[in-house]
Amino acid sequence: IEPRVVVDERLDRHAARVGETLLGELQRLRKFACVGEVRGQGLLCAIDLVDPKTRAPLAKPACHALFKLCLERGLLTMAYSPRVRINPPLVVSEAEAKEGVDILEEALAALPA
């Protein structure tokens, strides 16, 4: 994106608004025992995946399984490690952000215990 486009189209404000929605949607994933901290600023968000019993970082095989479950559903994630980074493009819509969280929620629900 050209620097002028960011200013002219007020993508900073857009990112703040959509990021607030995204973070709110991500908070609902805390219902899963393997989801630890959920945090974010603007469109840069993160989820810590943890072992439900020990609260230690989730093992790599489980992270890889989540990555594959997301990919099978059409969501490319950075869920291959216990610290999942979520940083969509500045032009992502609120609907697209919500759809991504919905897919992540489905994948977490399908993750073997």
C-alpha cells in the first residue's frame, strides 16, 4: 500500500475500529481450556495456547493439528506454535475478521483433547 493511501483512506482509524471488534471476538475463544491469554492492539492480536492441565505452552503436535484444522477450513493462521499471532491486512473488513474468528473457533472445537 502506498503511504498516501494509508492517510487518505484513514486506514489507521479503520485498523483501530476493526481491531477492537477482532479482539472482542477473540475473547470468546477463552471458553476453550487450551486458550490462555488473549491480547491485542489494533489489528495485531495474539492468543497463547496452553496445556489445559499444566497451563504450560501447548505442545507442538497440538499446535500443528490446529494449524491444519484451520487450513482445511480456509483460514491460513500462524497457529503452528503456542503463541498464535493474528495480523490481518489493514483493509480487512469487520465481517472478514469475524469470519476468521468463527473458523478458528470451529478448529479449536475440533482439536483432539
